[in-house]
Amino acid sequence: MLLEKKLMPDYTFASFRDVTPALLSSLGAKAVISDIDNTLAPYEDLNAPQDVVEWVKALSDAGVSLTLVSNNKEDRVERFCKNLSCRRYANVKKPSAKYLLLAMKEAGCGKDETVFLGDQLLTDALAAHRAGIRALIVPPIKDKKSLFFRFKRWVERPYMKKFRLLKESAEK
């Protein structure tokens, strides 16, 4: 039960683009901490795509603090973020919550004012819940096909199914 609570998303969305300033305001969120790879863009996109640039600008224009975090290497994160005006951290070792807590502190926001956006339950949702913040999960944009990633998705599947069932019953 404890693991289930740590892995379950608080909200799911079809895409990062659904996480709008209006939605964040309705959640009382003033800060977003987001994963990069497979959440905002495929691993293969070296630079931030235009829709990510526009999303980052929309958050900034609305006064929402954004920090991008990644388990990927610093050169990948820096290149992706070169045209984005936001804080970023590489090699964060999610599901560690260390950099999420640092991002909250730097944003001057509390746990109830911060959300985490990612695509994986075993790293992103777990890191969010370890930091005491809400986990917003989107499906992976283009999942890796390695045995390791297929195994992780297999482990996540029952939690995502249970979340959908809980959400459907709450909506009735």
C-alpha cells in the first residue's frame, strides 16, 4: 500500500501542453518542476521544440516558476535549455527528491504550491511524492524499447490502470 501511494499519479494529462497556467492556478500551483525527456520532447530532440518554447513562455508570462530536471547528462540538459529562460538541473538521480526540494526553495514556493510533471511513475511520481508534492503524469512521447524501459512500463501499468479506474469512479 505504501508503494502504491508513492507511485500513483495525482493527475494525468494527454500532453504537457494540457498543463496550462489556468490549470495550474486552479490547483493553487505557482511552481512547476518538470522532467525533460519523453515528457516535453523525445530523447532525440537535442533542442527544445517550438511548442516547448511557447509553453515555457506562457508559464513565465503567467508568473509560474519553472525548473527543468533530468537524470540525463549536463550537456544534454544545457543544449535542450539554451533558448529557455528557466532553472535546470542535470544528473538529478530521480527518484531522489533532493533537486525538487532545492527547486521549491529557489522558487520560494511551498509543497502545496508546487507540482511535478513527468512521464514515469518509478522515477517522476516517486520523486514528487518523496518531496511531498503532487505528481502530474503524461504518457511518454516516444518510449525507449530497451528491456529495462519495457520492464519499467510493465511495473507501472497496474498503477496507471488503477488510477484511471479511481478517476472514473470519482467522476460518476
